[in-house]
Amino acid sequence: MQVRETKAEGLKREIEIVVPASDLEARLQTRLYEIKDQVKIKGFRPGKVPMSHMRKSYGRSVMAEIVNQIINETPRSVIAERNERSAMQPEIQMTEDEGEAEKVLRGESDFRFTVAYETLPTFDLKETDGIKIERPVVEIGDEEVEDQVKRIAESARTFQPKDGAAENGDRVTMDFVGKVDGEAFQGGSAEDSNLVLGSGQFIPGFEDQLVGVKAGEEKTVNVKFPEDYGAAHLAGKDAEFAVTVKAVAAPDAMELDDELAKKLGLESIARLREIVRGQIESQFGQATRQKVKRQLLDQLDAEYSFELPEKLVEAEFNNIWNQVSRELEQSGKSFEDEDTTEEKARAEYRKLAERRVRLGLVLSEIGEKAGVTVSDEELQRAVIDQVRQYPGQEQQVYDYFRKTPEAIQSLRAPIYEEKVVDHLLATVAVTDKTVTKDELMKDDEEELSSAA
């Protein structure tokens, strides 16, 4: 086999591989000999078919298998021998001349093909002793827990029918039809809808106009959709709702006691408060983790600059862009609604794709040097988590991951990244800073910079 490099520009490589016809012939003879005891040809006993007849009957199909095997295996081994790593699956190009291809299958010509790929960049890892992380921490007070318990109690509250006019805190059961410019709009109608007045569930101004209504009353409610409303075709529009009030109910007294806990399937109000505190700790812990990880990745990103494989960046950009496009379509918004243009958005998301690829390579190198691995047990737990998200389809989802290596890899990658982040956080300077809940939960303004 002959290997010749035909291109070496930056990370781009192209090599030509030639497998002589004599090598193909040797492989063909070996393979035909291996299968001669298995074939059944009329007029010949098993194992007694002459090789000349074997070649005439099976030579072309077996040669096609050999060519496919060479294409599947040779590029990988050649790249490894060159001490290179391909960023993505190499592109194989063979002759488009049907006559030449037929000669190869008949064993009359050398098999010649090219392999084009991009190598993963090489770079030196830098010391991390200069990285400093400020970990935001919220002290969870009893008041925070009590507020959450009250919200849970509100959601479990019962109501009793009421003859009089509706007040804030009462529940109104109604049918309504909403119209914009005289036309009913999707999602603007409902029957037997329950609304607790003062809860802020509906458009601003809607609930206020229902204060004072009684069961059996019809009322026209006029409101204006907020300028930043999620559905772009409704944002800022005036709307009219024809409301038919079917029932008014007053809330029962709310007691934060063991009876409330028992309604929720718990033994006591103390147990409910314990669970709520744990949920808040988990929520705050996740927010803290994201901000800490963001700081770490920002500092790593500032430390490294090297050439990136174009196809890897393009693949990452396409993933991001497809997600953005789906979200815009679902919300009915455009780039103009987001105060940008498609051209500017593409430029920003390409920067994000470059950052993700660069940090992915850096984290991978750090993890490899540190011996970070993902165990089979961790992957199995990740698969189970995915399976649980599709009740009724558990077996199909499980089979999909079992048969699809790329899907398993998509689960492995984030686990590996988090383990590398844990490794780094154990080696850099981390100091705690007490912050308020609002400060912790505040979204970063430049969310595009996130690597995750």
C-alpha cells in the first residue's frame, strides 16, 4: 500500500492511498478460500468448488466487500500511524469513472482513493494557579422556606361556592373568547377555566376587571398585550375578551399545619419544611454551580488561542443555529423583535460555536492528562434518566441508546465535562461570597458567552 500526502495547510490534510492490484488479488484469493466450504453451487459438493469457478461466481461481490473494508479501516490506521487525530469523520473520495471502478472490482487495476480531514490542534496546557473563582452563596433563612411553604399551601387550597361578587383571592370559573382586530386568535379561548383573582396569571389588567363579577354574568374585558409578550404576533396589541362567569368561589382558611402536610402525602408540616429547604438548597446550588463554571470557562477561554478545525466549528454552529431557528419559529418572533439582524446573529453564534469548540478541546486535553474517565455505571444512569423522560416508550428509548453509539457519546460528553470542571475546581483558588437570592438568580447579560 502506498500513502502520499497531497495537502498540508494549517489543520487541513489530504492523503492519497493506493492499494496495488496484486494486494487486492491476494486478499480476494484468501477470502474466496475462506468461504469455499460455505457456498453451495449446483453440480459441486461442498468444499469442492474450483477456485476458478468461485472467482467467476463470487469474485466481484467479494472484491466489493474488500474495497469497503479498506475504506472503513485504512484511513483510521493511516492517520494513527501519522500520529494525528482527525477532528471529524474523514471524507473519502474515489474515482467517478465507472470503467475504472469496474476494473478495480475485477482485480485489473490498483484501488486509488483520497482521504481529506482536519487534524485536532496541538497546544500546551497552561498552569491554572492564576485562576481565581468567587463562589456566590445564599444563606437560606426560615423566611425563604416559609414563603415557599405558603405558595405550596396556596396551590393546595380548597374553595367553596360563593353567591356574592368576586373579590381578590376568590376563584372565578369562566368561559372566554379573545379577539384581536375583531378576529379570534389561537390560544385566546377556553371553557371552564379557573382563575384566582390577584394571582397575576393572566395579562395585566384582565383580573382587575373581573373583581365584582357574579356567577352567570357576562363581561367584556379590554386589555393590551405587553410589548415583550412571548407571541410576537400579539405583542403590544389591543385585545377584547368576551367572558361568561360560570361560578365564583371563596377560599377556605389556609393553615400551615400537619393537616396540610397530610393532604400532600407527608406526615407533618415539619417534614414539608424540611423537603422545601432541600429543594431551595438544590435550586440555589445549581445556580451557584453555573456561575462558578461560567467564571472558570471565561478564564480558560481568555488563556487559549489556537487554530480550530473549520468543520468542527461549522457543525457546532449548525447545532446552535438550528436550535435558535426552532425557538424563533415556536415563539413567532423574528431577529428584528430581538433588536438584531440575522447577519449579526449569525456572527454572534459563530463566536459562540468557536468558544465551545475551543473550550471543549481544552477541557478534553486537561481531562486526558488528569486521567478523567466516565464509567459504564455513570453512562447507564444517564441512559436511565433519559428513559424516564418518555413514559410509555421506555423500551424504544433504551434500544435507541443501545444501538446508537453517537447517542451514547452525546450523553458521555456532558458527564466528562462536568468531571473535568470538578477536577479543575479542586486545583484552583475558590472563595465564597455571600449574596442575595436576587443576585444569585440574576441571569448573566452576555449569555451568549456560555460554553454550555
